[in-house]
Amino acid sequence: MKLELGYIQIKDIQFSKECKVDNGTLYVDPDAVKAYLYEDDDVKAWVKDFGFDIAKPGESVRITPVKDVIEPRVKVEGPGGVFPGVISKVETVGSGKTHVLRGMAVVTAGKIVGFQEGIIDMSGPGAEYTPFSKLNNLVVVAEPNEGYQDHKHEYEHAVRIAGLRAATYIGELGRSVTPDETAEFETYGIKEGLEKLPNLPRVAYVHMLQSQGLLHDTYVYGVDAKRSLTTILCPTETMDGAIISGNCVSACDKNTTYHHQNNPVVANLFAAHGKTLNYVCNIITNENVYLADKQRSSDWTAKLCRLLDLDGALVSQEGFGNPDTDLIMNCKKIELQGVKTVIITDEYAGQDGKSQSLADADPLADAVVTGGNANEVIILPKMDKVIGTLDYVDVIAGGHAGSLRPDGTIEAELQVITGATNEMGFNRLSAR
Amino acid sequence: MSYKVVHYINQFFANIGGEEMAHVAPELREGFVGPGMALNTAWKGEAEITATIVCGDSYFAEHEADAKEKVLAWVKEQKPDMFIAGPAFNAGRYGYACATIANAVQEELGIPVLTGMYEENPGADLKNKVLIVATANSAAGMRKAAPVMAKLALKIMKGEKIGASAEEGYMPNGIRRNFFEKEVGAKRAVDMLIAKLSDKPFTTEYPMPSFDRVAPNKAVKDLSKATIALCTSGGIVPKGNPDHIESSSASHYGEYSIAGVDDLTAETYETAHGGYDPVYANADADRVLPVDILREMEREGKIGKLHDFFYTTVGNGTSVANAKKFAAEYAQKLLQAGVHAVIMTST
Amino acid sequence: MVKEIERAGIPVVHMCTVTPISMTVGANRIVPTIAIPHPLGNPALSLEEEKAIRRKLVERALEALTTEVDDQTIFEV
């Protein structure tokens, strides 16, 4: 399957009476976007109002609580549309041409009590830890209807859909824009790959999806990942939004939809594809809460690795705690099939860094890349402007009572920062 | 004003002598001695070695309490800003002394300490207690080690926050610290996988916590019916070292018959070990491998039998991986031969 | 090395001078010896005296081998 991505570099976002992309600037009319969001019945039912704001790199701006980050994309050629099974109809994506509004994102935020959401600082020390401080962000702040607290799942669904719809609307503006740069991505069928790259090691990406339920969910073509068995995906499918985040787990190591669209493991395996390895496919597997599910899913992961005659597998995790067991089970079982693994995780070594970093361990996990210790404490300075609200800083994962100090600074663990210790290896942060 | 440092080195680096002088008792000298110069140079006057303590490696190992007491008293008197030991490279007893004395200075005097050695030096077992800079496995690594140790030491004396082990050059000490790598995690992971697939070396960023303890086996019930085997890392070999076991960093082990041998004598056996004074073992190898006593006990019926073969290698500088491989291999031979228990001696 | 023998299922006693190293490498039955160059001897003594000491140390080692232990144990002489 071959996909061409056409990158349209967005250097600025401005509110305007019309919506368009012109010479690297996105002009957006908030009312038009809002009207499009409200065309969805669930959004109508649960969201009282939307506010819109723009946050640019280097500004003294803090966005919190952040729910999801999404990159606007539009399918311009080939089957299907973006976010298949959720926004577009279910049809296999990952081939043809897709335009990408690069350098920007749609960020959903707002009063989302009880969700484990994060902080994006656009400048200062916190900005160094989140990749989203480098983007021009169109922030969609949702305000819930009364009574949403008893219907968190419905509300989460509504905000999730709203974010995806906003990104779809913006992405559509890039349909007829000539991209600044294009790139092609192609993986081969099994036999084709063997013929074309006979001497290169066969490698797959084992992509673990958070699926613990209770608002810790990921969707694949609209299917809740916890109800799915381990299966195979073409790497290009994720670029068209086949996997989306419905995830309200700790901000630092949850994979936002943006992470799925721009999966760095996929990008780096493609960079090595045909040179030092043969990138065969992605294997997606879940992180469920039952031991039987964990056993079944990791058995299947290992089985697929064997069936595909892989030489190596790169495993990425999402979240921490009991998913560490999924990670280790996957790693161990794949290794026992004679397939060499590297795993990417992050650490919870305590604020002093002295505790055991993972909840599980196995000697076969001898090649580990870490996204850093999420417990490390950081002081975030006061920002001139807050998009969203500071009301939840003390309660989001990684915060504590008193995290928000009287002078407006925040003392919290890195955990609170969206994407800080990402386990797809999105960042340079590490630990030793 | 520059910071004051007390430096600890062994007899070899103080130019007193090698193994034959390893017995020398600790002494205090003014200023720097030997490798201390490299540290002083690197500090460019910001810090200075004001006193050096020299101690023989065997002396330290055999009179640890006494050596510690003397060294601690001197360091206390000197009131330095920092105590630095070594670097010891792959010298096992020197490394053990460096780490042990540094730990004592840190714990009992509350003075910050730093040492340096090769990762597989037994002294490195204290790396979670004492800050240890990882060095090459021979003194040839001094040129590289000195600036790393000097820089880290200065940072500590200035009270600056120290970075992650990978940045600063110290051995991972169980305290995880964040830092920014040059490449993103996914790129590092792909590179690591390619290295692993092509059997090239790679370094995991998070070594799995080690639970490697083997539970003790059941005791021997009846010694009078038991076959006991002798093994040693003290390098005892038949005279002339027929298999050329290296005196350091051994690449193999020896398997020798002692069937019918009552006593190891200067004419028949010697040691191949290069890490300790060989005079005593060469004069009477029973001092390392007690064949004479076990033969006696065999005759008395105290033990069933002394196994016909003994296994030997040189512990000195031998990598843990190699030592492990050797022992795992000959343990199977012992098992097949029906050996009931093993006495392993080390020097 | 001791650990590999233990792992193979054979009880083993480690006779060595620097017992802390023996502890960290994971020996379970440990008998402290005299000195590094001559763990089982003492050249300062007469041959008879030396042999008596060696015998005592070996006896202690055999005692260790016939004693059940749950954890790492140093059998002081």
C-alpha cells in the first residue's frame, strides 16, 4: 500500500470572517467551525458552548486541561476519508494522497472534571517537554451541559467527536492547496517484500493501544480497541487517522490522535525501510484490564510475529502500571518466538528517581528505550494567559493539592505535561 | 580560594611497586602523587589535591578495619571539600578499596566522595552507594578518565545539580535522572533494533532490575558418602601452565586430574594468577587449593571421595560474563560426574 | 562462578578472604579465609601449624556444606 503525504506548512493562524489557507496562514472563522461541530447530535446534546483561541510558539500561554491534540488532514485522492469509521465512512485508508496541515494542531480543552488531562505551555521550561509548544494551536474549549458529571462517557465522546470534526473542517481547507513538500510511504505484501528486499531483516511495529476502559480508550476504524483481538495494520493507515485517541489517562504518556497520525516509530521505520530493514507492517494490540485478555492479546502478538516470519519487532507502550505487564508479556513472548525486540516505555521511578521504574520486568527485555521518569518534579512559571482553566491543576494526574501555588506557579510531576514522556519515542527526553 | 581535595591511591600508582609491595600500610603524603597531577591540571586552580593517601591493596583487604580507621582519621584532620579515590580501572582489590573507603568517608565524615573504575571491577558493586565514574579496564584509560572525574568532582564541590549518568560519565547508581538525548526515542529504538538484529553491541537505556540470586541448594546429608570437588579462581595450574591460562582476563579455564595426588608441591603446581603475590601459592599450592587436607579426610573416611578433577581459572580481570560461562560449563561436568558438593576457593 | 555451580544444583561453599565481594556476587555459603595470596595457609607459621589451620578452615567449609541455609550465610571461623 502506497500513500503520498502532501505537507502544507502552516506558519500562522488568524481569526477571520472567512476560512482559508493562504500562503502558509490559516484563516479561521470560529462561528463557522462551531456551526459545523453542532451538526453532530451528540455534540449538540452534551456541549453547551465552544470557545476558540489561538496559541502560538513562544507566547506566555498555558493551555489546560488538554484532552486531545489532532492534526488537520484531508484525503485528496484514493479510497476513504480521514478518521474512517468515526468521521468518514468505514473504508480502508492508507493509500492515495493525503494533505497535511503541518505545523499546527487542533487542541481540545476545557472543564472536564475527573478526566486526567494535561498542560501545554507555549513557552518556559514546560514548553521544552511537550512537542505541542512548537505548533500553532487552534484551541477548542468545550463547556459541558448541566448534568454531564453523571454522563462522563457521553461527554467524553462528544468532546472527542468535536475535536475530530474541527480538525476535519480545518483539514478540508487544505484540499486544493499545493503542498510545500511531498513524501511517499509504501510497504509491500509479504511475498513482494521478500522478493524486493531479500537480504534485509523483516521488522514489524507492535503498537500497543491503551484500552483499559473507564475513559482510557483507543478506537481503530471506530472500533473500541478493548473489544478487538490483536491484528495487523498497514503503517500508512495510521497516517489517515485510522487510530484515534479517546484517552483520558495521564497526560505525559497517553498517545494523542496527533501522535497516532505522526507516529514516530512509523516514521523512523519508514526512514530505515529498504535500507537497513524491511518494514513489514504494524501489529496493533490492546492493554486490557483482565489477565485473560492480557494473555490472549500477547499470545496473538507473538503468534503474528512468528507467522510473519519477522526478525525483529519494535514495541511501544501507552500508559503505565498494569500496561507494564502487557509490555513485558509481549516482549517476552515475541523474544521466545526467536524474534528480537526493542521496547519503548517510560518510567515511574519516584520523585527521587530511586524506585523500580516499571511494575514488571524480565531479563529478555534487554533492549529498552525510555521516555524519561514521569515522576520528576518540575516548576512551571506563571503564564500571562490561560486558555481553559487552572481549576483542575491540583487534581490532574501528576498534580497534588497545592500544585497551583498562590503566586500562579505550578509545582507538579512531569506527568501533567501533555506528551512529556511519550512511549512512542516522540521526544528526546530520556533517563539513566 | 580553591577547593581542597584528598586523594586515595594504591602502592602501584604511588610508584612504590606492584604486587610484591601490595602489603604496604597506609601513609599520608602532602600534595598530589602520581595520577593526582591529571586531576589538578584539569581543575586549573579551581580545586587542588592537598594530600594523598597511599595504601597497599593487600593491606587494605586484609586489614580493612585498621586501614579504614587510619584513612578516616587523616581525612578528618585534612577537612577536605571532597575525597577522591582511584581511578582503579580493572584492579579488583584496588577498586574494592577505593569504593569501600570512599563509602566510609561519605558515611562517617559526611564528605562528598568520588571514585572511578572499570564497570566489571568488583568495587563497582558499591555503585549505588558511591558515585563511581566508569573508566576503561586499564590504566591506559587515565587520560580519558581524569577530565571526567575532575569535571564531576568540581560540580559536586560547587553544589551544582548533577545530570544523568549517561551525561556525566558515572555508573548508573539506581537514581534515575532525566535528560535530553540527541535523537528522539523512536530513532534510538530503531537504531537499537538494527544493532540487536546484526549482533552489534547496544546499550539498553533501562537495565532490568537484577533479581539474580540463586537459592541455596540442600545441604549434603552424609559427607562420608559424598564426592567433593575442588574449584578455584586462584589460578592453580600444573607447573608450566600447560594450557596457557592468562594471568589476567582469562579466556578459558583448566580441568586437571588430581587422581593419586596427595599434596601440591612447588615442583608440581603453581599459580597463573596475575593479581596477587604468587610467591606463597607457588611455594605450596595447597595454600590456595587444599588438596592435602581433603586427601587426608578422604583417607579418614570423613568425606566419601575427593573428585578426580579440579577446575581452575584466573579471577583477575576476567569478565563476569566469561567467569559465568566457564563455571556454567564445568558445573555440568561436575553434575555428570556425580559430584555432591563443591569447595570453591578465591584469592 | 559460585552462583553458576549453585544454579546447576550442586551445593557449593565459597572460601575467600574478601567476603563482601562474595556476598555481592551471590554466594550462599561463605567461609572467610586468611589472606588473599594464601587463603588457606599462613607462611608465617610452621608447616605443621599452617596445616592445622588449613584443616580447620576446610572442616568449617564441610560444615557449611552440611548445614541447611535459607539465605546468604557467612560461616565465621
